[in-house]
Amino acid sequence: MLEGISMGLLTALSIQNLLMVVAGCLIGTLIGMLPGLGPMSIIAIMIPVAIKIGDPSAALILLAGVYYGAIFGGSTSSILINAPGVAGTVATSFDGYPMARQGKAGKALTVAAVSSFAGGTVGAILLMGFAPALSSVALLFHSAEYFALMVVGLSAIAAFAGTGKVVKALMMTVIGLMLATVGESALFNAPRFTMGLIDLQSGFSFITLAMALFALPEAMMLVLDPKRGERGKADGDKGEIKDLRITREEARQIAPVIGRQSIQGFLIGVMPGAGATIASFLGYAVERNIAKGADQEAFGKGSIKGLSAPETANNAACTGSFVPLLTLGIPGSGTTAILLGALIALNVNPGPRLMVDNPSIFWAVIISMYIGNVVLLILNLPLIPYIAKLLLIPRNYLIPFILFFTMIGAYIGQNNATELLILVGLGVFATILRFADYPLPPLLIGFILGGMLEDNFARAVNLTDGISFMYERPMTLALLLFGAVLIFLPAYRRRRAKALKQGVAQGD
């Protein structure tokens, strides 16, 4: 291992590979900031560039830099204009955008940058130390465990529901699951619920749905509520972005969050098929459930913990996803599937023999992640005051700006003009739901996890000829019980708090 690390250091610290790290991080950050252009698109475009480079180490370092750079930078559009273009940054908008509306855009971006850096760095350390051992753990997960993992992800609705909104959140989750069934499934090569429209044969696009649920309603609310446009000007300042630093008290608040979510996010990323999206949702759900009193009530209203948790978890998961890719040759997400294709095109066969046959590639990629996280922090922190000034754009210009990126993001996602009609229709529907005080995040969670839930459930049923896998496989049963705890814990805590209040009142 030490010999491999020293070999990886020599490879990663070469001038060419250092330039590849910087280029990948810069490209990924810029692409991640634009809603609708996620890492999958840019990595697919850059595969010919990687092949042209020729050197597998340099090519993979470049593509890996683009990957975690896009996740790192994806928080910007979520925080500033409530337009998450990447699934892994959806949970970031839940508290990041309210902070921006409160005039704390600079602080929100700083917290996101620091949390992303910490999560990615801890993930790289864990990847270096435990990659061989964790690869055997990843092999234990089959369809039954993945189904249970999706159930745990859906159980996070209790964290996004808020006080008195559990029924509404359940309704939104069911709608999300219904939308996920539109189009062809992975197991049945036949269109479902498409109403005869060929454009719906592949189902709804995540980017279109995310824009319709968050960005488009925000633009409509800016039109309908003039006072909502006066954002980013805290305490009557004259357009200056202030309050960029994290205070000692805030650092003490987010330090344990970063510690917990770095480890949890990394472990979720190790599981093939889980990825940054589930890590971010579960990170947010766990932190909200363990918070108490005023801290718990602040979630969804601009909580610094609610922003730090998903940002730490998704970057740690991004790093963890390289464990199954490099040690087993199993892509854990669409992005790592493209990276797998790039490796094969470069005549590198990822798997258990990679550390033995090509140790310089394996360790160089891991060590480049340390360097990449430092580069990302250096690139992002000085730019925060300038990026945050986006909120000072007058409302008359900001609304067309949001609409432009919303439309472009939806169109690029499928390269189909029908997506614009779907965007508008779903956007109007989402705006009505906002007026009716229905939580929208559960709908998107149901949509994202619905397809994976259905596919893994069908495979598990086919393999066991029934649903006996739910109680016969210990890991599956443990995950299902954990999901049940996540659902019922908030209700139990509310009932207990109410009982305590009644007891105090009777004592008085």
C-alpha cells in the first residue's frame, strides 16, 4: 500500500497531471453552476478529449476532476436561484435558498464550499485507507438490499414534511412515484401511461421536473409578489455582499454535522446505485431528525446545519462512488458508468486486479482528489462575493435570467421542444401546490427513487418468487426497519413533546 501511495504521489504531482486536476475542477465547477448541465453531459462530451490525451492516469484525473467539480459547484444555482440542475444538489436548495433570501447568500455559499471541501477530503482519506475492504462490502448488496435502500430514501419524507404536513408530504411522494412510472421500465420494454405520446416514451426528465418544481415557480412568485424580489439586501445595505465569514459559533454547529455526514455520505457512495442523491437526502433527513427544539424548526427556513449536511454528504458520496468503480468495475451511477466507458476506451480494465496491474493509475486518481478539493476551495472562496452579487440583479432582469436558464436546461436535457411544454405545465401545477402549502421536495424524492425502487423490487421478487426476501435477508430487514424508524420517529417526538407540555401545564 505504501509503495502504491508513493507511486501515486509521483504520478499525481507531475506537471501534466496537476494541470489536469486544475482544468477538470475549473470546467466542472463552471458546468455545475449552470442549471441543466450536469457532470454526465460534460464528461460524455470530454471522452474524445480524454482518449486524445492518451495517458490513462491524466485522462482519468481530468474526468474525475470534472465529476466532483460539478458536484462542488452545483450548489451555486440551488442557493442563488433555487434551480438545482443536478440531483445531488436538490437538498441544498431546501435551506440554501432561504438563506439567500434572508440576505445571507455569501454565508450560504461559504458554508457550502467549506462543507463540500470537508466531505470530499474526508472521503478521499477513507477511500485511500479502506477501498480494498469496502469493495467486499459493496458485493454484499443485491437487488433486495437496493430496494430496502430506496425505501430508506423515501422514508426521508418525514424530514421534509414539517410540522402538521406529513399527510401532504405523503401525497406528494405518491405523485412523484406515479410520475416515475411513466415511460418504459428497465424490465418491461413497453410504454406505460404515455397517453400515446412518443415524447413520453422515455419518461419525464429529472432536469425538467426539477426546474418545474423549483425554478419556474420561483420566477412566477417573483412576478406575483413584488416584495419577494427585494432579496440579498440585508439590514438596508447598499448592494454590498456582507457576512461571508463563518463565526465560531456557526463553526461549532456545523463541525459535528460535517463529521457525521462525511462518513455516512462516503459509505452510501460505496454502495453501487446509491450515489450522491440518496446521500444528500438521507444526510438532511438524519440531521433534521436528531436536531432538537428550535434547531429542528429552523430546517427548511435557512438552517446552517440543513445546508451543511447535504453538501457534505453528496461530496463524500461522490468520492465513495469510486470504490465500486475502481475495485469492482461496477458503476454506481450514470456518471460513473460514463467514466467506466472512458476507462475501457483507454484500455484500462477496472476491477480487483487494477491495484495490482496498474497501481499508479489507482493511487494517482485517489491522491488527485486531495489536490482537487484544495484547488476547488481556492477557486471558489475568492469568487463568492462576486457570485453572490447575482442576487442584486434587479427583478426585471432576474426573472428573464431564471426563465432563460430554466428553458435552456430543460431543452438540453432531452434535446426536445416538447420538454418546454411539459416544463410549463408542471411549473403551473407546482406553483398552485406552493400556494396550497404543499411541500414539493417529497414529490421530487419520489420521482428520483421511484424508478430504482420498482426495478430492484421486481428483480428481488423474480429471484425469490415472492416477497420473502424482506425478512429472510438480514441486511434487507435491517434497512427496512431503519426506514420505519425514520418515518415514525418525528411523530413520536412530537407526541412526546406535546405530552411533556401538558404535564408541565398540569403541574402549574
